[in-house]
Amino acid sequence: MTDGLILYVPGSVMILALLIKAPTLRRGWDQPLMRAVCAVLFAGCLVMFLAAPPTIAAVNRLTGITNFSAPLVYGALTAFSGSCVVLVLHWSGGPPAVVRRATRLTVAVFGAVTLLIVLLFVQGEAPVERLRDLDTYYANTPWVREMIVCYLLAHTAASSVMTVLCWKWLRRVGPSLRRLRPLRTGLALIVLGGVLDLCYLVSKWAAVGARWAGRDWDALSTYVAPPFAAAAALMVGSGFIVPLVGGSPAWRDYSRYRTLRPLWKELRGFASPSVMTVPLTWWSPIGIRLIHRESVIDDGILALGCWFDPGVRLAAYEAARAEGIGEPQASVVADAAMLAAAVRRRAAADLAGCVGEHREPADRGPDDPHRLDSRPLAELAREFSSSPIVAAVRRSPAEPEPDPRARESRNAPG
């Protein structure tokens, strides 16, 4: 069993991905894209488990046919190659009629190759069971040799087409668009998987070609190629799953939840106990956790309202505009800077022991500077943690003011 772990592990990961996406796949079964995803994951799992030496031995023993696993594994690998190409066709989009024609052609070609693999195996002679090196052991055997070439050619063509298409698509997708990051990540994983798969194919072709030339490079096929195949399958399967998971509502909630952490960490000490003591467990849904985190942030902002200094906001806004930042983002930077200054001022007042007095809301600045909306809060959190202007405000010394009305008396004439 241990000698098959290198293939069983990625196969298990793909099964897990298939189970996680099962509800979505079931609901969207009428969509060709979902069916293609299901085909890729199922075929990938099948290849990983069937190609493991313990499985090969078990299948040969159960069927009573020596090397019966050979056409089974090669056929499954060809089906996986074809399903990957079909998924890329549906994923990249285009006129529905064109996609349908390309899909039918791909299915017909790879289906024909799979049938040809079976026929060539039946026609050939492979009496000696080979669990790991059938490619090289029978590289010069009539009909079996052609079967090996068939599966290698089909797999090489599919892997090359998939890698080139995804690489071109990856270069067209703008890295600055946050909503397309799951797509970019998925494409990058597929391209990486394609490169690893091409390394697997180079190892296989080199070993088989060496046999044709009368040399012994069997180690490339037996020991070098399998790790490349396992890593490639894992990367390609993950690449197809990431955009589907990354575009789901749960993943978007989780992304916003993580983005809000710096702001939540700074403001949770100012939120009211009634908000902070809401019971949450580690298995609480991410949507509930997101609402609670937004509530804590909003309550902290309200608690700091009378510590806001519009002068800090104006200075930060002008600094952001001077750096060429657009008006919407500059406004968020200014809000984050004003909030950072209020946190420092309130913290200094806490240390001075002068927070207990009642404060008038006269110096809060603009009404409702932030809405209880996850997108503005996420933008505020990003600028709060990453903007150099906000960082400069956070580093500046803060003097505690026990009463906001003190600013008014300080600024009064005479």
C-alpha cells in the first residue's frame, strides 16, 4: 500500500474536492460547465487510483488477465485528458454553437483513441505482468508498442493544448481586478500542473525512445515520471476547483472576514460588551462570523465618533490626492487615517485615566462616515492596515483630550 501513496494521496484530495462540490454540481447538473468539472474530477480520481501498483496488481488478479490494468489505466488517462480540454473549452466561453462543436469533436477524438487502446491491447501479446514499467518493458512489442504510443500522443496533445490555452488566458486576465483573483489563481495552478505534466511526458517519451534506440533509461519512466504525474494531477484538479470555490458566496464571505481582521483587532477593545459577548464557536457559519465582526467594527467606530478629528481627515485626503490616488480611494484613506488617529487618541486617554467623562457628539465630523456594508468596511480595513499615509498617522504622537469640547475652547479667539 505504501508504494501507492504517491498516487493515492492526490486521488484522495480530488475525491474530497468532488464531495465538497457535490451539492453545487448536483444543483447545476443541467449546465455543461458543471458536468465537465465533474468529469475532470471523477476521471482524475480514477486515474490516480487505477495507476497505483497495488491497484494494478489487484485488478489483474481479479480479472485473471495479465496486464489487464494497462488499457484500463491508459483509457482512463486518455479520458481525463479529453475531459480537461472539454472543461477548458466551456470555461473560456465563446459562442455556444462553437463550444458545442469543439466539445463533440474532442469527445469523439479522445473516445476513438480510448477504443483504439483497447483494440491494440487485445491484438498484442503481454504475457509478463509489469506493475511499474510496462511502458518500457513492452516498448518494442508489436501492437502493445502502438498502444503505448497512442496514449502518450493523446496525452501530450491534450496537455499541450490545455497549458497553452490557459497560459494565453492567464495573460489576458488583469491582475488588478480583485474579483478575478480566483480565476487567475486557478489558471496559474493549471499552467503549473501542465508544466509538471509535460515533465512527466518528457520522462516517459525519453524512456520509451531509449528502448527503441537499444538503451536502458527505464528509471525515468519507473521512478521519475510518477511523482510528476501525481503533482500535475493535484495542481490541475485544484486549478479547476479554485475559481468555482473562490466565486462562491461562502468564499467571498471568508475573504471579507479575513480582510476585516486588522480593523476588528484595533476596534474590538472599544465595542460594547453586549456586542463582544455574542457566543461564537469554531463551527459557527462564516456568514454569522462576518456579521459579528462587522458589528464589532461598527460599534467601535461609533464609540470613537467623538474622537474623530476632521483636520486629520482633510490632511490625509490631501496627501493621498497629492500622491495621485483617485478621489474614491483617497476618501477611504482619509477615513482610515482619521480612525487611526482616534484610536491613538482614545488609547492615550485610557492611559491617562480620563475616558469616563461624558462627551458631546459635536466633534464627530461628517455624519455616518462609514456604512454597515461589507465592501466599504473591507476597503477601509485594507487602507487601515496597508496605507503608508495611515501608517504615518499611526506613528505620530497622540495627546489625550479628556473632553472634545477642549478643542473648541483651545481654538476660540482671545
